[in-house]
Amino acid sequence: MVPQIQFPTLTADLIMKYKILKAIDISGLNFLSPVVRLIAQEDPRKQLHEIGRFIIVPIVAFAAFLFLWSALAPKHRTKAGEVPTPGVVWDASKGVWLFHKRETAKADAYLMNSAERRKTLQQATTRLARLDALEAEANRQISDIKAASKEKFDAYVAPSKTAYDAKRAEFRTAKINRENSLKEKAALLATQGTDARIAYLARIRENAVTTEQEKEQLKLLKTTYTEAQTKTFPEVKKAQQAITKLAEERQFLSKYSEMLGAGSRESKTTESESLLAESKNKFLTATDGDFYRLGNTVVKSEDLLATTETSHYAKPWTLPKQIVRSLLCVFTGFLVASAIAIPIGILCGLSPTFMAAMTPFIALFKPVSPLVWLPIIMIIVGGFMPEPENHWLVKALDHVPILKNYKVDPMFLSSALTVALCSLWATLVNTALGVASIEKDHLNVAKVLRLGFTARLFKIVIPTALPLIFAGLRISLAVGWMVLVAAEILSTSQGIGKFVNDMYTNGSSESFAQMFVVVFIVGIIGMFLDRIMIIFQRLVSFDTAGSAI
Amino acid sequence: MRITSILFTAAIISGLAHAEKLAVEKDELKLGFIKLTDCAPIVIAKEKGFFDDEGLSVEVIAQSNWKVLLDNVITGNIDGAHMLSGQPIAATIGIGTKAEVVTPFTMDMNGNGVTVSNSVWEQMQENDPDLDSDKPTHPISSASLKPIVDDMLAEGKKLQLGMVFPVSTHNYQLRYWLAASEIHPGFYSESDVAGRTDAEVELSVTPPPQMPATLEAGTISGYCVGEPWNQQAIAKGIGVPVTTSYDIWKNNPEKVFGVTRKFADENPLTLLALTKALIRAGKWLDETDSSGKLTNREEACRILSQPNYVGADYDIIKNSMTGTFMFQKTDVRDMPDFNVFFKYDCTYPWYSDGVWFLTQMRRWGQISEAKPASWYAEIAKKVYLPGVYMKAAKMLVEEGELTAAELPKTEDGYKPATKDFIDGNEYDGKKPIEYLNSFKIGIKDEGALSGK
């Protein structure tokens, strides 16, 4: 008799649970599985323990990091201000977002139809009127605060100034006195012998040393004095920031109202239409006159109307759009890299001779920095595109739906190619390794079955090597993402790198914190890219290796 | 309803005033600029809608340095740009990149400063105790710098100074300032493109926005640059501005708006429209009320402080743009002409300005061979386009944007001779050879060339 094995009955709930766990496993989000198991009431003690380890501990660690950061950052003073704390960085990210929102609002305003425009214009005008009062109030406040802090400031600076001035005067007289006495002694030297003269040299030396010491002392005092002068009281700073905020809003609203009013596309079209109607009327009704000129004016007005009707607000690049362009750029580079690396990698894996031929190139070019590649590639790409705007590739890409909004230009292509050149090595090497490690039995079976080269490639070689190929692609994408930001900084191709470079060169009080914002954005996007690659890698492989983080 | 209908009527009325709108060949343009306050005319023309009025949709793009900017203009990545006065001239005669670049519009006058590091400033104060006060007398010459240079030379070192580009106004102003107190800044030659032959100090190129950081790092001990990078240095305590280009040469031409000759030939009406918008922007920037106060500058500072334009703090931009300049924390002076965007016929592309830059290029050896006086005039005529300017300005007079009195009055495009230099040397644009030979330091040419 066969013993009966008791299988748990598969209820719908259980199936659901396993499906979720499988999905979590594939996406590499294993820290979520104890939560699912806990909800399914599977060994609660163990699950709570796991939740503690994989969810609570990381959160606590991150909180500790934030705490340390807030505590330590203000301690380090630089010429660009204090190192920003998490709060300041958060505010800066809101500033970046506000700039984006305002520019988008302007672009939208330009295209609005009249009903919407009227309503929005009404709101903007009301807000502008309100701003007058707010600004007057803020200005009154700051003058009060400034008056109050003026005394405080003078009191703060005075002691260091007096100390410096007094010491400076004292040392100056002392120096002159010493020099005079030395000069008097020098007058006597003419009649004195060697010993006296040698002794005199020592005195000169002594004088030089004293002067140097006094200079050092003065320098210290001067530093205290200058530092005192740079003192800004927090309340003044705060009031100034409030005024800046209001003034910036006014700046925006006045431009915004203009875009909603006379500057909108609709108003401009109406204007062009009336111009056209007028010139046409003139042309048709004139009895004599220069018909050639009049006719030309009509044609020109028609052209003007046509361009006005399709015109857009020339919106500056804002961070969200720059991020998308960076992503497009990194994927372009990644695709190029994959297209080169995978075939060559497969060939390397299949033929040890080919591998031997490729080894010097891999060894030589793999360690080259993107910062070396970029200028070279820029010059080469520039050579292919003497007139970028009329180049066939740029023109062709202008018709591609998404790409056309992100202006593919030689700088974009150079950055993408640099990404490709730096990131293809990981894929190449991994592919070669994957192909080379195919079990001989599999290939023997292929021989027995008399499979052709293509069938062997697609039925055996690639499927077996796929997990390693994807492991390589994952590294490539991560490398590419890191390289891209550097390439964009150097090539000033629009993207995250350009944003960082612009902020660095702006050197305003905000920019230091805005660069920190980019650190997090780059990090988060990099993390997502990695996750996506993990999912692909998991989907094609049967084992669980290489997906830990 | 009422507001929009008013706006519509206003639009139509203004439309009628502009009845002869230019049929521009290219209506979507990209203009480049460097993050300096004197890019203002381009930024203002965009933000105040002067480009829109001409039917131009303009994207304004920051460039990382002057070399990249010029290359982008030449390769056509951008259509035109805020340029150093020397750039179109140098490109045309083939110093550096060779390409024909022309200019119909001078963007501003003055606006540069010379900043030295705190330690150099201290030593200058030791050499000249009069400087060690809260408000020293100006102009400060480089005489108190001379002993420092000599001391370093005795130790086998050379004082390192920064400027922004080999053919920049800053390079020539800094050299002028140094040479006026007999500090030799070095000659260029065919084999020495860094310009250090016979030099007592070494000048090197650094992009403007990176000047304060480079000074702080100690790579250079001083620099000559436009705003806000001098004010930035004093505000952050990195260095001390000692003099301004206004003191070196009163009302010196500074930036120009440059395009390639190809662009100018293919798009004459677009260039005219651009020039019109820029003249209006210049006028707007120099608008004053009855008491002579510059009325629009604060708004301009607000606009320039946006991160996509100059991006520095409003307070720092304001220091120099609103008619004052901060030399030390205790020393904020009135300098109403620190930035001139329209007054004194500033925007007109004067041939004599072009000739001055050519004489300086020859003086320091960037032009390696002697040229006759006629050559100087010829090159200036090739690069500067006063014809386009006058046409644009006259159209603006017809449209009521300018008054006839605001048109520059000149017959030949040369400014009268002037002695407004720190060393009092006289400059007459029609006598370049005599001018070259009047300098103590600098290459001299045979007097016979002046007649040719």
C-alpha cells in the first residue's frame, strides 16, 4: 500500500500569497516578504524578527544618518556658506520644483484659449495686487530689523576693530623706531671693526624676526576683524529671504500676466490676422501704387501668421526635463554598448582565438576614463556634423515622437557614445564568460542533432549565457549612469550634469543645496535602473545568485 | 472680459504701430551667453518681450566658457552670442579659431574689475600704507604690486594672475594696468601662444564663473573678470577688488553681440530684428528718472538672478548693477557708470573700438607681423557693422521707440581721440601705429607704416 502524503489544500488565499511572494522575489524586494507572510499569519514570531531586521534597522540607520548630517553639516563653514542640512536641501528641492512649475505655467499660459486666459489673468492680477501690500509690509519690517541690528552689528564689530587699529598703530611706530635706531648705529659702523659689524648684522636679523612676528599677530587680529564684518544676524537673513521670495513671485506674475495677455499666442495670432486682413485689403482695393510691394507684404503677412499660429514659448530647460533627457541619453548609449558588446562577447566566448585577438583591446581601453574619451568623441562627432541643424540624422530624429522634444544634437550624441564606450566592457566580458562556460554536453547534443550555426546560437548558446549577459548589462547600465553625469558636465549637453554645472557656476546661496538635491535624484534614479535590470536578470535565470542588493 | 478686450485692443493698436513687421528669415533662434551681468541686454530683450515684438522666439542658453561659446557660434549650434569684443576680431584675423564673425551691436561699456587675493592685498597695503584704510584713494595703480612681483622673481617664482580668454578685454585691461606701472605681462609669439615671453607675471585663462574658486584654491593670486565675480569674491571673503576697468579706461567698450558672417548674409532681416530688440533692451536698462537714478536696474537684477540666467544672489548682482561697487566691506562706492548699456552711444559698433583691440593684439604680439595703418581700418570695417545698427535704430525712431536725439552722431564711425586712461596716454583710432609706439612696454612698429 502506498503511504498517503498530506498536501495542504491550495486555497485561493494561498495561491495569492505564493504569487505575491514570487513577484517580490523576482523584483528583488525581499524585505517585503516577511510583511506578506505576516499578513498570511505564517509563523508571526519569525516574521516580526525579519521585519525588524530588514525594515526597521535600515530605517533607523537612515534616520541616524539624517541626524548626524543635520548635526555635523553646520559645523563646516565654506566660502559658499555652511554645508546644507537635510532641511535646507529639502527647501532647495522645493525651489527647483517651483522654478519648473513657473516656467511650465508660462508655457501653458502662452497656449491657453481666451476663456481660460481671462480667468487665470484675473487670478494673477488679484495676486499681484495682494503682493503690493505684502511687499510694503515686508520692506517696513526689514528696515525696522536692520535699524535694530545696526547697533548690534556695530557693537559686535567695534572691539575687534579697535584692537586691530590700536595694535597696527603701535607696531608701525615700533617698527619705525627700531629702524631709526638701527640707522643711527649704522652711521657709527664706518669707524668700527669686524666684530662690531658682525654684531650689527645680528641686530638686523633680530629686527626682521620681530617685524615678522608682529605681522603675524596683526594678521590674526585682522582675521577676527574681517570675520566680524561678515556677520549677518539670522533675523536680517530671514527678512531678506522673505523679501526675495515675494520679489521673485512678483517677477514671475508680471511675466505670467503678460503671457496671458498681449504676449499670448492667441493675441499674437489676432494681431497677425488683422495685419494680414489690412494688407490684403490694401492690395485688393488699391487703384494704383506699387502692387509688387503690396503683394509682397501680403505674402509676408501670411507667412508671419503661419509661424505665429504654431509658435511656442521658448521655455528654459528645467530639472525634470533635463532628467528625462539624461535618461534618454543613457539608454541611447546603453543600446549602442549592448549592440556592440553582446555580439563581440558571443564571438569571444565561442572562439578562444578571437578572444585572444580581442584581449589587448579590452585590457587597453577598459581603464580609460570618460573624461578622456569625451573631448575626442566630441571632435570626431563634430567632424561628421559641420552643420548640425541641417544634418540628416538630426533632421530625422526631429520627427521621432518623443525624441524631438529633447533636441538631439552633437553634444547629446557625444555624451551617449562616451557612455557606450565606458560601459560596454562589463557586458562584453560577462557575455564571453557566459558563452565560454556552456556545458560541453549541450554542444555535443547540438552536434548529434546536426543543428546549424544559427539554430545552435539561438537554441543553446544565448539561452544558457543569458543570465550572465544580463548580469553584465546590469553593471553596464550602472556604469553608464555614473559616466553620463560626468560627460554632461564636460560637454554642457542639456541634462543632469548641465544642471549641476550651472548651479556650481551660479554660486548663489541656493546652489550649494541644489547640488545636494541632485545627489539624491541621481541616486534614486540609479537605484530604479538597477531594480529594473534585476527584474530582467531574475526573469531569465533559474538560480537566485547575483540579486542580493 | 473687460481686461482681455482691453488687452486685445492694445495688441491691435500696437500691431498697427508696428505695421512694417520684418519678415525674418529664421524665427526660432538660440542665443548663447556667459554667466556675467553684462549679458543683460540679451536676457532683458527676451524677458521684456522685445524679441517677441520682432516676431522672434529666442532660447537663451548658458555656455560654460568663451572657447565653447565661440565654437558653438561657428559650428552653428547657436545662432549668435554675447561675446568678448576681441573675439569677432580675433576669429576674423585668425588668432585661435579662424572664422568670420561680425557684430552689429556693442552690448555695454565698463563692468570689469581686478581682484587680488587677501594675502596679496595685505602685501600691497604694506608696500603702500595709504591703502590700509577703510576707504583708500582711487584709482589704485599696480605700483604697490610691483615690489611683490619683484620679490617673487628674486625667489625664482612668478605671480600668477587669471583672465578669461587670450583675446578678452580683461586680458588687455589687466596687461594695461600692469604695464602702466612697468610690470611686464609678457609677449605672445608664434611659438609662445601662452603669452609669457619676457613676462614678470604669468597670466592664465580661467572661465569667469570659476574665478573665485580658483583664487580661493590659490592657483592664481588675482584676476580680471566681469561681474558678479568680483563682488562674489568680496562677499565670500575670498579676495579684494582693487580697481575696475572704468579706472583703467573710462568708458571702455566691453562685450559685443556676435554672429557669423554666414548668418548675417543669409539672414539680414533676422539680424536687423535682433539688433532692434537689443537696442531697446539697452535703452530699457539705462532708463533713469528725473533725479538720474537708474529705474529699471533692480528689476533687471531680479531677472538676472534667476538660475537659468546669471543665477548669483540678487544682492550680489545688485552691488554692481545699481550704480555702486563694493571694494571692501567698508568701502561701497557710487559708480553710476560701472555698467553702461545705452548712454554715451555705447551700443553703436564703433570702428575705433575695433582698432583699439587690434592695437593691443599687436602690442602684445598676438598679431605677429607689422601691419600698416590701413589694415587696422580695413579689419574694423570687416567686423563691425554700423550700417545694420543705424538701419535698426532708424526703424526704432520711426516706431517711436527711440528719439532722433538718441541716434549716434558720427560721420566715419570713429570716436574722437581720448586721454581717459589710467596712464593718461592718448588714443586716436585713426593713428594706430603712433599709438603703438607711444607705449613704454610693448611691441613697436616702424613709423613709416602709419602713412600706408
